[in-house]
Amino acid sequence: MGMNLLINAAQRETRGPKTESGIHKTTATFKLHVQNEEIPSIVENPIKCLGKWFDTSLNDKDNVKKLKNQVADGLKKIDRCGLLGKFKAWLYQHALLPRLIWPMMLYGIPSTAVESLERFTSRLLRKWLGIPPSFTSIGL
């Protein structure tokens, strides 16, 4: 029953107008109902599953931007607090970093984005710990 519903739903979808990239956007010409309750589409409500957001684009560009903003905001908050540098480094390691590890595993983050995050983080860690800029990142 459920599989037939999905197959029929897929057959009813029509191709919409082309986007700027030349790819057709699919538009649904029907609404799914279960027990007289409408099921929202992914266009209306993005879905979050295990911390990963799925939206209409089905790519990770927006999620990578959100992750970059989360890193920048978290580091700015830590930098603005009135604590000593070693406590700021502790906050980074025990508060911010654990919140970043899961999204970094989920999303396909390009290596250039990871390197830019690493540069930004290393600069602040050096500042907090009083390490000269010539010190290698491996030592951090």
C-alpha cells in the first residue's frame, strides 16, 4: 500500500520551469494526506534528521555556511568574554569544539572551508595562549 502510494506520487510530479543553472525544478501537483492530515513537503518545511538538515536544494552549501557562522559566532563570544587566555582555550576545547564535530562529520565540507576555519581558529588560539605567529600549527 505505502509503496504504491509513493510510486503514484512520483508519477504525478511534473517538471517545472528551468532554473538559472538549466535544471528543471520539480513541482508537486498533489498533497499527501494521512488520516485526513496533510503531510508538509520539503519545500515548506526542511527536515532535520540526526542533526542534518535536508531542504529543497539537497546539497550542503547552506549548511556549510551555517557551520562557518556558528564557528565565527562561538569564537567571537569566547574572545569577548573577560576570561584569561588559557580559560578561553579551555572553553573552545570543551564547549565549542564538541558542538562542531558532529556537523563536520555529517556535511560534505570542502577542504578549503575546513582550512579557512582552521586558520581563523589557530589565530585566536595563538592570541589566547600567547604563542608567537611563527609557531607551527602542529604544536597547537
